[in-house]
Amino acid sequence: MKIGDPHAICLPCTEAFERFEPPWCPRCGNPFHSLTTLAHSPAHVCADCLESGHHYDMARAIGAYEGSLRESVHLFKFQGFTKLAGEFAPLLSELATEELGMDENAGNVLVTHVPIDPARWRVRGFDQAMLLAIKTGEHLGLPHADLLERAKATRSQTGLSARERRRNMRGVFRIRPRGARQKLEAATCILVDDVVTTGSTASACARELKKAGAEAVHLLTICRS
């Protein structure tokens, strides 16, 4: 970052992001490490997607949670550089358009987000996923809708296995009581978050969105851990 630069991330830093390259799993977007692995994948879907049964339909991330991309997420999420939401938004909207086919002409599409725990919001002063979703929606020409809320607090997902993460997310999310269900009827949702690890949190959100009437839910994140 340069002093006086109007952007939160300078162009050389943005270009240094290590982005995912195909071939990748058509569901979760996780790259296959070799063509041999790809050749032995049923319908070219990765083993994790075959085993986990996520409730979201597709997921895409800019890149891996490492290097300059990881450092930028830490500045945004933990050090309060909220302007970075506007820098990540064009990259996320590019993924949504090219990979998910989502833009202002895609029909009944809503952009929403994975809500953080209220206690963390009080500490940070903002919800990073909400900021990302709002800015991404602006770039796509799509409305942002605050559809989900946390019904209860959870312990940190850090260090938990995939099975423990799924168990930890049971009953955590619910649809907001005012007007959300009417918006969700026959809608496609772009669910935005900063980082996805096992996908259990996003899957729990997608499950509630679909129970409330959404036809499809696609996950969009900066990083995949």
C-alpha cells in the first residue's frame, strides 16, 4: 500500500494475489492438484463435496488463504481497514459473473452474507461479510438483503474437525423475522463471506435460506483455507 494511493490495495499488490486456476471442482471451486486426480473424480466433483453434502449449490473463492491475499484479509478483518471491502468487491463480482452467471440480468437474485456473532461485531465495530456483500452487490447491480441472523453464540471453529464444525453449526442461523421470507421466494442467493474452510458455516446458512424459499444458494468468498 502506498501513501496517497486512492485505493486501499495498490495495483502491484492486487496483481500479486495468487488466484485459483482451473481445473477445479464444479461445486466448491477447489482446484484439482493434478489431471490424474481429476480423471478419477466422478462427474469431476471433488471427494469433499461427494462426502459432505453441502447445502449450497456452488462456491467460488478468489484464491487460497495464504500470501498477500491472507495478509490483506487480516488487515481488513482484524485491523479495521474496512476500505478493503471496496477493493475486494470487483474481484468477487468478477467471479460471480464469470463463474456463477450472476449479474443484474440474471433474474431474481439477492446478495446476502454470513452474519458474524454479535459479540465479535461489538469488538470489531463492523461485520466484514456484510461490508463485502454490500459492495459486491453494488458492483453487480444487485440488491443486498440482510436475510440471516445468529440464533445463538458458538465456540470458535478453529481447531475443530469437519464433523465437529458441522455439529457446532446446528441451529446457529435463522431467517430474520421481518420481510426476509417474502424476498426469498424463488430467489437465487449469492452468499458472501471472507474465508471458507470446511464450508460448514456457509452450508448451515444455505440450509436456512432454502428452507425459507430460495431456489439456489451460491457461496462467494475471498479465500479458501
